[in-house]
Amino acid sequence: MLKKFLTLIVALLMLSNSASAAQKILFVPHDDRPVSSQQPAEVVSQLGYKILMPPTEFLTRPDDLWQWLNENAPAANAAVVASDALLYSGLIPSRSHEIPADVLTARVENFKALRENNPDLKLYVFGSLMRTPSFGTPGDREEPAYYGQYGAQIFQYTKLLDKQEVSRLNSKEQSYLETAAKNILSDILRDYFGRREKNFNATLKLVDLTAEGIIDYFVIGRDDNSPLSQTHRENRRLLAYLKDLKIPKTKVQSHAGIDEYAMLLLTRAVNDLSGEIPFVNVQFNRGKGAKTIPHYSDERLGDSIRDEIIIAGGLYVSKPERADFVLFVNTDPDGETYELHNAFPPQILTKNEQKYFQRNAKQFAAQIERAVKKKLPVGVADVITANGSDNSLMEELKRRDLLFKLQAYGGWNTATNTSGFALGTGILAKKMSRKSIDRLLARRYLDDWAYQANVRTDIAAELAKLPDGLQIYLNLGEHEADIVKRENQLMHDFAKKNFPRVKNFVVSNPWHRMFECRIDFTD
């Protein structure tokens, strides 16, 4: 009888695995950067799901995207789609488009037909409130051209508009507010606020569709903002709207991030399709920990990560022993976020700063090691720096032979981008083979540690010696072939020294700039 029972269980498990392998998830990213498209798709494909993405050239053509989505939806089980791509041609175009409001409204309405024609499709949507960078960089294509000259003034102006609505301005601030608009050309402010209002209204329409059940889940991101900014100001309006609708976080969330949503919503799709609710525990480094408000965010990191667990379809638990995944978050004891790898030229740590980072890393690595020895499923979100790994922590993890004993790692961008990617990968790791987990870890160590924290900054230091070094850094142009050759040389040297089992890979810069890279394995 026992043998028959076990045979039945095995048969059911095989049937379950076969069913999941046959399931199809449509994925429309908000752009074609590797972290937005290739990498999250790779994680979920390790589980046997078929991830179907539109041709890259469609990502900047909303009409083609909608046609592709409508043609493929009938055969899919779930769809994770970026509203910024479907409405504006992508995340970056959403900040500088000239699309009329009636066209945006018509594109939002397309979701109704998608639902009507595919009533059983699980539909997950992610979009964004427009960001508010604290300064502009001439030649930066991510904002309207005028932001390069007026960005810092626009930020300060909107910061004070936000502040006067939540508290009081002092006389100096009031004077600045009154004169700032005169210093920023009126047509610039008209363009800036007009586009933001169109985007905001489109977001409210998407919220309404979610409240009606047309969209199963909708998350609205707020990247590159601060506790006082135009993004924060709009978010207060959005939260009031959500409160009036009485719509729960399990249906709609506003969250301080953006690039991590593809990974989190793909994780949610897998959890929903398999009928699972993973338990997640979060452990912070000593000091301010969960109370840290990192750069490019307007809320405490602990709150952001709790919300990311909800986005992924998980449930927070207070005891790590009960968790399917335990996320360790490397924060600064004083709540600082360091821009070590973002500066141009890169910053060089003093001896005292090096000792500070090393002391912090030893304590945190010991905390992780204890959890690994207890055989807890551990991942790391490395957010002490705004972009790239903490070299001191990575050296400690290597010294303790922990690099490939983790379930997940992230250290590639802003705090919530990092925690969200590590969270999604770590939740799904329990369904993967050790070989698959190690391959995903290898990509993160190459991207976040080797490239972002070391190779990119080494080459940036070399470029900083040239008169036009910053322009080359932002747009590789005719120098791209030489720089890519240099990157590959340095990357292979770094890998050989720090994780020699990872050998066969090629590095490139798909956006023809140094901020991000693409890593392709050749074995």
C-alpha cells in the first residue's frame, strides 16, 4: 500500500512539473536593458516556464506591442507588462514624450479589450510616476534636453512646492520659491508639469481598471526621488486616491522603485500559477537598518522591502526558521548611502574609511555565515552603496567560502532595485537546481561586483584623465570597441582572481554607455 501511495505521489509531482513547464508567461519590459528584460526572464525560465517576449524593436512602438500582446494572450497563462512601454514607448520616453492625452486614454482603454478577450489571463502591470532627479547632466538622454541646464533648479522648485503643502516654508525658502519660476523659462515649466499631469492621469485610469478587476495587480514605481520632490508630491495625491477607493495593497501598490518590478511580478506570476505563498524573513545589518532612507527613495527601506514581499506574492514572517527565504540586507550603521561607484572620477576611500567598511563587513558576514550553517535559505541585498557591491563585504564572503552557498545576491543599483531583484530570485531559488542557482549568482557577481564596483570605476578613472572623458563615459561612440575590449580583459582577470569557476562569458554595452553592461555566457 505504501509503495502504491508513493508511486501516486511521484506521478502527481511529475504531472505538476509537466504542467508548470508547459505554462506560458508573456513579458513586456519597459526597455531592453539587461536588468529590465534579459535577466529577470532568465531567472524564471530556469523553472521551466516559457517566457515569451516581444521583438526588441516593438518596445518603442506601442501599437505593435498591443498587437503582439493581443495575438499571444489567448495561449498564455499570465502576462507581466510595463504600462510605460504600452503607453509611451518605454520608461525613458515617458519622461519626454509629446503624446496627446486622448491617445494615452485610448491606449489605457486597450486593457479592457485584452481582458474581455482573455478572461482567464492573470494580468500584472507595472508603471511609474515620473522621477525627479536632483540635478541634470548635459547630454543625458534620460530627461528632456532642458533638464541638463535647469534640472537642479526644477528639483529645488518642486521640493519647495511639496514642502509648503505638508509644512511651512521659512522666509528664505519662500523667497526662493517666488523667484525660482522667473529663473526657469515659463515654457519649460509648462512642458514639464503638463507632461507629468498627463502621465499622472493615465496612472489613475490604470488604478480604476485594477479596481474594476480588469487588471489583477498594478504597481506604480517612484524611482530617483526624495522625501520632498515632485514625485513625492504626486505620490501623496495618488495615495489619497487609493484611500478613497479603499483598494488594498494586494491589488495596487505605490512603491519607491521601478527596475525591480519585472523580477517581482514574474515571481508573483509563478507563485499565483503554482498556488503558493512563500514566507520571507528579512534581517538587517547593525545600526539604523530598516529605518534607513536610502538615496533615490522617499521612504524607509524596511517599509519598501515589506511592500516588495507583497508585490512578489509573499508573506513576511518574523522568525527566519519559518521562512522559505531569508533576505540579509547590508545597510550602513548610520543609515548612509555611499556613491562610491557613481562619482566621476570615482571616489577613493581613505584608510579610515576602508577600516570602517571592513569592520562593518566582518560583522555582517559573520551574521550571514551563522545563518548558512543553520542551513537557512539565505540571500543578500547589498545596498550600502547606491550602485555596485560593497567590496569589503564581498571579500569577506569570499574568505568565508560563502559566495556560492547563498540562494540569491543583489548589489546592482538603487536600494529597492537591489532588494527587489534579490528577493524575487531568492524566493524562486527553492524551485531550482543548485547548478541554476550558481549560474544566476555568477551573473550577479560579474555584473554587480566585478563590473559595477570595480571594472566600470577603473575605466572611469582612466577616462577622467581625458578632456572629454565624461562625454565618452556617457556615450562610448567611436571608442566603444576599445573600451569593450578593455572591459572584457579586466572582467576576466577579476573573475579568475575572485571566483575562478566562472570562465566563459562575454561583456558588452548594449546602450553604448558605461552605466550598465550585458553579460552573455558562452558555455
